[in-house]
Amino acid sequence: MGRPKHPALGARGAGPGGGQHKCCIVTVFTMTILVWLGGLYRFVASTTATPALVVSSPAAQAPLPPQVPTVKKAPGTRGLNAIASANAHATPSLPKMKPNAPPTRHMAAPNTPPDEFKAVASTAPEWVSEEDLVTADGPPGLDNRATELVHCDTSKGPFTVAVHRTWAPLGAERFLDLVRDRFFDTKIALFRAVKNFICQFGVAGDPKVQREWRAKGTIQDDPIWLEPGKKFQKGWMSFAGSGANSRSTQMFVAYANVPLGRSKWEVPFGRVIAGFENVEKWYTGYGELRTFNGNAPDQVKLQNQGLAYAHTFDQLDYINSCRVVWSADGPEDSVRIVPASQDAAIAAPADAAADAVNDDAVVQAAGHAGDAGLIYIEGSGDDEVDRPVPEFWRPPGEVVVPGEPRPRYLDIHDYVDGQPTIFLKLASYRDYQCPTTLDDAIRKAKYPFRLSFGVVEQNAPGDPPCGRPERSCAEDPTQPLCDDKYRARVRVYRMNAQDATGPVTARHLGDRLYRGEHFVLQVDAHSTFAADWDEDIINQWKATNNEMAIMSTYPTDIKGFGGVPVLDENNHSTVKSTPVMCNSQFEPSGIIRHLGQPETMPPEFLNGSPLLQPFWAAGISFSRGHFVVNVPYDCCLWMMFQGEEIDMTVRAFTWGYDNYTPHKSVLFHHYKRKKAPPLFWENSQQHKGEAKLANSRVLEITQLGKPRTQEFSHDELNIYGRGTERPVDWFYWFYGVDRARNEVHEGLCSYARTGTMHQMYTSHMNEGNLGINFQHLVDAAEEEQHKPVEEVINAEIDKAFMKMHPKRARARLDRLRSEGRDVQISKLRGAAPGPNLS
């Protein structure tokens, strides 16, 4: 396929008639000169600084801005993997969807913007007025129009900064360098917040990053322009310092008009123009630095220890990320095509016409009138071209050696107003109920401000977009997505439905939208929630008393049982039973597939705790956020439907996680819809043979059997393969799976539903409640019964089966004994106190 034609210039910049227009040549030449001059200015400005000792001073220091970007699509950048990340540290590529082709790690886009992107309008985005860009009380005689907009996300909500290069050329450039380098993505503690004065911040959450920036030295001072008698204005931002030429990474924002700005390092470089109400919510209880008789964190310890020290201050607020979302210069920040290791293209929201632009055209923006605040990540196109995808969020300070097993990371904590945050992930394939699901989740949450959303939208022309309100905000302004504070927390990955290769790929992309939230919830895009679902599901998870617990099941049908509504008039759940993931069987392909799962009344002894179960399910999955970090969805299981769940089950087990079914339902699923949306199988003809390759990859990862072919992708199995906390064999032993005979024990559901398995296994927890200690059970079987643990467990499963189904159990036992198998019912006593199961 040749390069797509630009709608105005034709292929390779040619005009409609094939020849180039002279006016285009002049325009490109002029823009090239302007861009070159702008770059020269920045080079001079950035190389005049003299390194100096960096010492944090009592002078104030400022906050940062969140992200509201949308993305432009480059000509020739099409296909499943072209996703420009507006919310990522870097943008590695997702393996392209070509049969028998191993995944790659490159982006086919050029390093330099094509000519079509060089003439970018310097007018303000729709969501910012021209008045917002101009500061009336700026320095006299200078251009007081903002040169960039930087949007930051914080633990109390987003804010936006208008950057003014004319105020402080060197200071503004240093601030923008920090933003571009993803300095603020290390989670910046707002450590010195003094009411009616300033909030100071700028120490990296990762000590390594802080050391790297200290090594870069400080910058020279900018000229002081604040007139005598004039105060540093509320909302202005400046660097902090300790003397001449001492500015490094720390900065401050003013909570009020304050008597600052007279020191050489206190020259303002910008001001908060939106979200200041969120800035004022930052916790000020710790107050001043200790040198000023306050209780604020110690700066030296913060620099040396990073978040490990910051987290000892429970009420501290943080900046989570900052992005340049608009630039008057155009090409540098708002529209640029870059290598995979750099930023993604970012543009401001435009109007609805962009959504209807043909694939071969330049998409002017991924946004829509009213989309301000949504984070859009655009993707579409052509399998022949890889494109960047959001990089996985990684814990600050984590060291990953390529090709080596990754360390398990558990220390992830994130709170908003004292409430643990939840990342809600949805993968939507042409699903018209996706916007309804988002709306319902926000409306029915007890603490909706703690929710963030990662939506993977796979739509065809005419399909309703997921990240927007169902109706226009003018028609119904009460819709949650008409409110900036919710809209700014929705991250949408958009791609053409024709490029979809199944739910595993979509959920993989959803995991890439995670940004360090405390909990993560995966649901289908056609779900209905119960009232206060967020508080309920967290309380249930806490009741497991297991940090490694995953609550997962196939949600109950919204239609309920026997015509009884699943929700009462107050939207509280009326359902007392819960499905248990235990009814599974081997497919001819060698993969274990889940069947319909039995609804179970939780045993009374649980007292509200979720029930331990063998398998993980994709319909709902709730866990701590570190599950996404340690066990991300596989990149390379294209066109797979059956196999996803056993893959995640086994991988989670080997990383130390345990599966539970919720004690009661907090959401429900729409299984039978009058208007069923299309399925990704409509793309099967474009991806023949890929399901077979995915099946072989799952067999390799799960060790269920020998792969049918070795031609499957072996890419990054250190990331998407098994963990090292537990041997894979243990999973099959303890959960009644016979790989030699391709059988799942007939009594497994009895073993799980009665709570026998729960009582036996959960009485053996690792220190710190970090998952079940299966080693204790192995030792007990070998030392006390002198039998392999798999024999002992099979006997216990048989025993539970006999209690629930005596006739079926007798027939099974007779059959097994006729085969010469030892099926004596025995008792397992663990190395730690446990229930009497005689």
C-alpha cells in the first residue's frame, strides 16, 4: 500500500493535478525558517546556564499541570498499533498484527514532521479563551500572551498553567524541559503547602531521576521585572532557589498575592489559568518547613529517599503527571511526529467534523466539541505500519533488566481526599452501551472523584463514541461527562474497529492506560452498577485479608432470576448468590475453557468475606493496582477468545495472586441484548492463522501441553510469561487439573462452593498476608501423609464431591479404582493451624 494521500496535496505533497503549487513551496520554506529561528533561540537560551550548587531555599516553589491532550494522526501511520500516547512516559510500539511476524519495537513514522504538519494554527484551543492566554498584569512592554499550555493531573484534580517565555525565557524553558522529560510523572510530592502563602514542590519521586537532574546543574537567573510595590500574584508560578543562578527543579505556586518576586530566582514564568480550585485543595496541614517551625517533610530526605519517605506523610498530595497540550509555536509541542522513545503527537480539541475524516486524510484532532479534559489517544489504519502505544506505567525507582525476570512490585498507594483511587478499565468493540456504563459507574459511586477510567474504543464510522456523554451537554448538563472534574479523568484509546484483533489486545492496551491508581477494576463495556459499588467492592476486598487477592467472576445477568429485579428502587443489589469460577473443561486445542458457572450462596462462616475459587475471569476483576504492573495482559494473543482466562489465571498464580469470587454482586452484565453489537470476528479474514499461533503461545506459557507450532511469537515472555513466586505445577495440583488426561476434576466445584478449599488454603498465609503459602501445604502432605500433594488434594476434592453428589461421586470413584488409581479419602493437616477436615 502506498503512502496515503493528503486531501489537499495528493501523494508525497503533490497537488491534485500531480504538480506542486508554488504557494505551498513558499509556505513550507517560510515555516522552515521560522521553526529554525525558534530552535536557534531555544538553543541559545538553554546553553547559557552556568552549573551551580543546588540548595533548596525557604523561597516558595510551585505546582504543576495535568493532561488534556488529543492526538493527530500522521499520514502513513495507520493500523492496529498507531496510538499516540497523551498519557505515557514514552511510546513504544505494539507488535503489528501480521501472521507469523514476530513483534517489533520500532515506529515507522519519520523523525521530522511532514510538510502537512508544519503550518499549525497558533490560535488558542477551543477550551481556552484568548483572554485566558493574555495576562493583563504581566511585565510592561512585553508580549503577555502565553506561549504554551501545560496541563497537570494531581491527587486533588487537574490544573492548567499558561507558560510565558517572555516573562522568564530560561525559567520557562527549564519548566518545559522538566515536563517533556516526564519529570512530574515520577509523582511529585507537594511537600511545602502553606495556607495563604505558597505551595513548593519539585523533588522527583524517584531519587535516581532527582540525581540526574541535579547533575545537569542549575540555570542562570532571568531579569527581574516585577515593579517595586507590586506583589507576586495569586496563581503565578516561579522557581525556588537559594541564591543567584541557583534554579534547578523546585518551584512554587502562590496561594495569594504575596511579597515575593524581588529575588533573582523568583521571576514568574507562568500562571494557573484553570483548576486553581484543585490547587487550593492540596493538603496544608503539614505547613512550613521545619526550619520555619513547621512539620513539612525534610527536603534532603525527600531527595535521597523519594516516595519511600514521602509516603510516611499520609495526607501529602502529589502531582501525578504534566503534559504540554498546546504551543503557539505549533510543530514543537502541539503537533509532532517523533521516534517511539519520545513524546506522542498532541493537539488541542477540535470539532466533531474530525471524527468523520477519511482514513487517508490528516485527522485534525481526535477530539470533539465538548471533549476538553478527555485524554484521547488516536489509532487507526494499516497493518504494514507500526505505531506508538502508551508505555506501561512503572513504579518510580524500579529497575528492569531486558530479558531478565522482572521483580515483583507491591508498594503502590494512591489516595484522593483520603480515599483509595480506582482505575476502571473497559474494552469496547462497537458497543453502544459503553457511554452508559461510564455514566452509570460515576453516578452510582459513593466517591466518584476517586475514579479514573481507561477506555479502549474500537469503533467503526457511525458508532457512538465511548468517552462522550450520550446526549449533548446543552440538552442535559447533569451528565457526569459534562463535568470537567470527571471528564479529565477519562483516558480513551481510539482505534478503527477494522484493526481490532480481539479482547486480549484491547485489554492489553487498557493496561497501558493505568497510571498508578491504588485499585484496578476491569469490567465489560455493557455493565450496570449497584449503588455505592466502589465502597462495597473495596470493603469486600479488605475482608479477604489478603494483599494478593483478586475478586473475579462472571457477573450475574441484569435480568436476574425468575423475573426478580437485581436492583431495588434505591439501586442496591437484591442478589444473594454469586457465581463461582470452577466449572471448566479442556478444549480439543488443549486450552481450558470456562463453562457456565454455578451461582452459590456464600457459606455462613465467611461472614461477608469473598470465597476462594480456582480460576480468574475477565467479566469482572478487582485487585490492587500492582496486579496490572506485575501481570499485564499479553501483547501477542491476537484473535484469541477462549484461552485468555486460563492464561491470566496461571500467570497470576505464579506471581503470587489468589482468586476469589465476590461475596455479593456490585455490578451486573447485559448478556442478552435485543440490539447486539458486532463482534471482532468480523475481522477474521484479515487475520487467518493468528488464533492458532496465540493458542500455542498460551500452551507454552501455561504449560498445559506442548504447543502445536513453534512459530508463535516468543516476544517478551519475561514480561508476559510466568512469575517466579510459585511453580506452575502447584496450580494444577491444588486446583484439580490433570494435564496428563486433559481433565478438570469433576468435584472441583463442590470443593470450592462448600468453602472446603477456602478454609484449607487461606489458613496458610504468607507473612504480611502476601498471598496463600502453598509451600506449607506441600510440606504437610509430604511430611505427614508421605504422599505427593496432588494425591492428597484430589482425595479432598473427592470427599467434597461425595458430600454434594453422593451418587455421582460413587460412580466416579468406582471408575477411578477400576483404573487402579488410589482414591482413598484422606485428611490434610497444614504446617499452620487450619480447619479440621476429617
